[in-house]
Amino acid sequence: MNNTALDYLTHRFVLFSVEGTAEGAVIQTLYDNNLLVVPRDHVVMDNTYFNRPYTRLRKADKIADEYFGMSYESRDASGLTVARIVDSKSAKFEFPKRRQNGTEVLSFFTRPEIEMLVIQAEHAYGEWQKASRKNRQLKPSEFCSCNLGFSRLKEASFLKEYWSDAPKLVEAIQKHSEKAQRSKGELLLVDLLA
């Protein structure tokens, strides 16, 4: 991770915007166990839903509507960073110039899907590679359901329990970063770890 991205995570308030339930469970576990590079008191909480450390809002204008009315200044933090947890670069994400409010945006990629972490945690990466070579359309979530027997993979209760083992999650994130094809300057979940 470059120094600018690190500075945006450590010296600003950070709002995590997650794509789905699985991404939310990952951020929740990292937050609950003080495993984020972001200082705990700099994480912007989503008070609308049980005071969680992330929002499910994903559109720039909706985030601006909900979060830009607050002050993001303190003795040791200045400004807001939106840290998006997404699986692809496809969706354009920009705040309108008149509403930017000095907010910085960082995107952390989990491609091809967040379920790659489960594949890593289950030590099934080799099996995944073989299966995905045979069927190029195979999604990691389908592999987890069919090959690993995780039929409840999309359920919040299952994910909360599965990722409650923080060391297992950290190891899966680290393993995935070693296998992932990272473009120059691209951020991955491993870059969020303390």
C-alpha cells in the first residue's frame, strides 16, 4: 500500500462502504478485534443499523446525503475517507464536485468474490483452481456451496459465526492476497490489516 492510502486510513475518519453481507461480516470481525489499520475511534459508525462499523450504502450520492452533514475534524484526524469493499472495478464511484467535501475514496478489491476468503480458510484453493479451470463460469460462491457444503454462505448468521474466528479470517485474507492478481496501486483487504 502506498503512503498516501495509509495516511488516508490512519489520519482521517473512515467510513466503510460494503457491497454485501459477507463484506460486512469481515469488517465487523476486524473492527471487533482491533485488527484494522484504521484507529478504532476514527471508524464512522452506521448508527441507523445497530451501530455497526460499516454502511451498506454504495452510491456516492446516498453516502453524501447520509454522512456529509457531520464534522470529521478532531485533534488527531482531519477529513473523511470512504473505504469501499467491492469485488470489481466496474461501478464508477464519484461524488459530485459540489458535494465532494474533501472526501477521499479508496477501493479495496475482493475479486473475483469475497467468498475467495472462505476457499482460503478451508484450504481449498487448489481444488478451486481445478474446478474453475474445468468450468470458467464457476463462481467462488457456487464452489463454496457445491464443493465445500456451505449452502448458507449468504446468510448473515452463518457469516457472523464463520468469521468470528479472527485469526482464521486474518490468515484467509493474507493467503488470498498472496494468490490474488493485484494491479499496480490496487488495494486489497490485506491493506486494511494492522
